[in-house]
Amino acid sequence: MANGKRMNKAREGIDRSVTITLEEAVKAVKERATAKFDETVELAINLGVDPRHADQMVRGVCTLPNGTGRSVRVAVFARGDKADEAKAAGADIVGAEDLVETVQSGKIDFDRCIATPDMMPLVGRLGKVLGPRGMMPNPKVGTVTADVKAAVEGAKGGAVEFRAEKAGIVHAGVGKASFAENALEENIRALVDAVIKAKPAGAKGTYLKRIALSSTMGPGVSIDTSSISQG
């Protein structure tokens, strides 16, 4: 009941049918993030695509200029020198066959997963485990790479993977409610810019249809897309 009252109060002054500027949206979301923990600020971008068609799939990675505000545990599938490189770069878990067995057993104690190209025949066996969680390494987003150091540092430093879901919506965290307004605005602009650059050849008509911002426990607000980018 307390949560219901809090949400009703948070919704006061918000009309989701009306779009507001990015600056107004960030301010409104921060003011309404009143939970007892540091809420994540989340962006939802409705795109004019149908991801069921291969030429309309939207996928990519964006490094948020001000980071995500959360500690990311990174696992790397690598051997030899590359395994040493991953550990030196700050990877939390590094392994080969042993790590594959651990994941197959259902123990996934990490948030991001990186693999060297030579490990993919092994890692490919984990598709049914990692795929549904959006963790399967993929060269398109830089998580299958020989440059392990850059990949680990990127994942630790604020790299966010994004992909359009079935309804053509991209969801991603863009920081914490404790972030300064301008830091959140910079992160949001960076993510929207990356999504625009990832526009697929098959996209027709309006690409950026609607953008909404919310915090973990707060209501969503609709953002005027032209206040973020002209893309």
C-alpha cells in the first residue's frame, strides 16, 4: 500500500501524453526517484522497425561518457597470454573449458561476457544459457575480440549493449538517480546517438518514434525526440 501511495504521489504533475524536453524529463525523473536505494535511470526507445526481419535488426554498443554507476562483473573466455591480459585488465572471472562447465551448470556470476575468437567453438555451446540473458558474446558489439584489454576496460567503464526487442523497443540503463542532471543528459544523448547510427537499411518511415525516461521505481515521462537529436 505504501508503494502504491508513493507511486501515486510520484505521478503527480506528469502527463504521459505530453512530451517534454530532455532537461525537463531528467529533472522530473530525479525528483521522483525517492526509493531507499539509488535507483537506475532507464531509457526506453520505441523504434519504427520490426526486428523479426534481419534487415531491421538494431543492435550495438555505446560507451556512456559518465559510466553506468553500477559495478559490472566481467567474465572472459580466453587461454594463455589472452587470459593473462584479461586478468591484468580487471576481468573478474577468466577461464576456458572450466568456465564453460561452470556456466553450463547454471552458475553465472557475472554481468558481461567476452570471448577471444578462438574460444567461440567452445562458447557456442552456451547459446541456450547465455542467449536468453542477452550475454552471448558477439563480434558486432565487440564482445568477441582479440583486443581483450579494450573490451574488459570498456565493459567496466560504462559500455552498454543495446538491441531492439520484439516490439522494436530498446531498453537500457543510462546511469543512477544520484547522477548530476547534466551527466544523465550526456549519457542519454550518447545512447540515442548510438541507436541512430545503428539504424538498419530496412527501416522505413519514422525511425525514432517515442522516447521515455523513468527510474527503477518511478513513473515514466515522455521526451520530445527533437530535444535530444535531429537524427
